[in-house]
Amino acid sequence: LRFTMHLSIFLSALALLPTTLAQLSGSVGPTTNTRAKTTTKTCDITAYGAKADKTTDIGPPLAAAWAACQNGGVVDGNMIMIRDTTDFEFFSSTGKGAIQGSNGYEVHKAQGQCKGARLLRTYRVTNFSIHDVVLVDAPMYHLVMDSCTNGEVYNMAIRAGEWGCLDGIDLVSNNIHIHDVMITNKDECVTVKSPSKNILVENIYCNWSGGSAIGSLGTGTAISQVVYRNIYTWKSNQMFMIKSNGGSGYLEDVVLENFIGHGNAWSLDIDQEWSSMSKIEGNGVQLSNFTIRNWKGTEANGASRGPIKLNCADGAPCTDFKITDFAMWTETGNKQ
């Protein structure tokens, strides 16, 4: 009920907001549509011995189905890692499919550390999409896109345990469009890491999450042309954060617009002396050409954690920052 109520209000408000030019450099997603692939061949992993019984190893059935469709077609089933391929689509044909992790919450609860496998990882994949599937309870991160190009992620829900190291979506890629995703966790929601370029993230609901971010940023950072817009964040660590401590390189040409948040610890938190990260070599990552506009809502306690924190590196001062139409207020007390 809470999700339905807040999301409906959020989408109604967004309908009144102006749009901005996306930062994508070209088309994203598979070059062959699903119907054409299905017409070629469908390789159902259940026909090769896969069973959803919590005991059967689906590795061999998955490999067999993949081999059967290697010249084109659709492989049905759950994939853990996809690498070095193109014109690829990962989805649930009914929209009800889900991948259940291996007791990720209990692992972190017992061990109290970042340890475990990524639930779904793509590596050096081009012209692809991931959609209409649910990811639940990863041992570590849920969806990681590493060195990928021309990808689209949409119509997804991610549910994690309430511990760190259970990120929703992390990407180190080029020309990626992520939209219409709901993430409930206690670590990062949708986060861009280096090197990345031409990233568009929109229509995201971060629910009881760590919030979205860029970083952590290290030496040789190279991130540019990033847009986050239409982001709703509820009861999270922050609405948006950029985090580093030392380092070098650049983060430039960033748009953060149309954010709504309530009950979050921080609203806009740009911290280049982030205390949770040990200081590394370098004078700091250069942040430049930022447009931050149309932020609305409330933070949990504006007196202790104000609506805007802009802590730039002494050795690499922030340049060309434009913050407009920023209207946040505190939920506790009468000052911030």
C-alpha cells in the first residue's frame, strides 16, 4: 500500500515536469527483436534438466540450452553471468520470473562482511536488454554491468536484505539506459562507477535504500555525460551522493533533475572527504559542469544533516555548478 500510494503521487507530479535531452550517445538494446528470436528457436532450460527445486544445479542445463541456441534464438531460464556477446536479451516472458539468491540476508547477518557472488553480471556485452524480471536476496550485489555498451534495463524490481554490500544496480559501462525500476535494500540503489559515459537513469524508486550515487571515485576516474532524472527516494541514506577521498581524474557533464524524497538522512550529499573511505593518492577528482534542479521534499533532520552538502576537494575545486529550484525542508524541528 505504501509503495502504491507514494509511487502514484510521484508519477502524477512527474507528468508536470519538463524533460531534458538524454545523455545517451545512440540506440540501446538488442538489434534483433524478441519475436524474431523466438521464431528462430526457443531453448527452454527445463527441457534440458533444469528444476526449480532448490537442489538441482542449473549450470549444465543452462549451458546445454545456450549451446542449442548459439546460432540465434531465445534461451529461457536464469543466467548468472553473461559475457562477450552481442544482440542479447534477458527477460521473463510472463513478467513473473525471478532469481532468488542464496540466503544473502542470512549470510551477511551471520558474517557481517561483504562476501558472496553477484546475482546477475554482464561483462563486455553489447546491444542488450534486461527487463521484466525480479532479483531477490543476492549474496552480494544484484545486477552489475561491467564494460558493457548500448544496454537497456527496465521494468524490474530488486529486493535485498537490510545490510551493506547488497547494491541494487552498479554499472561501469557506456551508453546505458536504466528506467522504471524499484529497489528496496540498505545499500546503493543505482550507482555509476568509473569508467562510464553516456548514462541515463530515470523513473527510479529507491525504497528504504542506501540511495543512488556516483562512486566511490578513485585514481584515474573517467565519468561523463550522466543524467539522473525522475528519482523518488524514501527512507534512505541519501537522495543522491558523490563520494571520494583523494583520487584523480574527472567527473563532468552531470544532470540531476526532478528528485522527490521523504524521510532520508541526506538529500544532496557531495563529499570528497568521505570518512567511510580511506584517503587514497591524488589531489581529488575534478567535478565540473553540474546541473542540479527541481528537487522537492523533506529530509529527516535538517538541523543535523542539511539539504545540501557540497564538500569539494581542496586540490580539485568544483567548477561550473548550477543548483536551482531546490526546495527541501526538515521533518524534525523547525530549522535546517
